[in-house]
Amino acid sequence: MTHYMKLKPAPFDCIKAGTKDIEMRLNDDKRQAIRAGDIIEFTNTESGEIIKAKVINKHCFDTFNDLYKAFDKIRLGYKPNEIAHPNDMTQYYPQEEIDQNGVVGIEIGLIK
């Protein structure tokens, strides 16, 4: 099955470069349907460029704080000199939705 997700240029470029292999999302109904072996087609929100990745595993957590503790920040899409903080994700998801759904780290491998 193929799933479609949009990404801002910075995380898109990190996946394309092979440094980001954990895509963080709300564990809503759409993400709960994702299974290991599925394909995710990521579209860059600015350029329209598309890359594809295969789902290796899903890691479910109650909060982004728990997810951030489980993975190295580079795997989450941060640069070595950046500070990784779970509150960064509240720009995408309201705390109420995080509390209601939990979160997921989708482990992916870029398809070249």
C-alpha cells in the first residue's frame, strides 16, 4: 500500500540525504493504517519534488517527549548543531490531539 505525506523542505532534504530515517507524526487513523513494507511517497511542499521510502517499522509512543528519548536527533531530522526539543512538534499538532492519539515514529528506508 502507498501512503502520501507532505513535508517541508528541511525534513524532506534530510530524508533525501539519508540522515533522517524516523518520520514523526500524530498516531491518528491515517497513520495507524501504515504497516511495515508499505511505501510512503513524500512531497516537498515548496518544490513539489517527490521521494519514496519503504516503511521498516513503526514505533508508537504516548508523547513526543518519549519518542525523542528513544532516537538520536539526527535520525529525527535535526542537524548536529541544532537543539532537538519535543515541543517543536506542537507547531504541527495541538497538544490536545497528541494527548488523544499518541504519536508514532515511522522508521523508513529511502528507495533510490
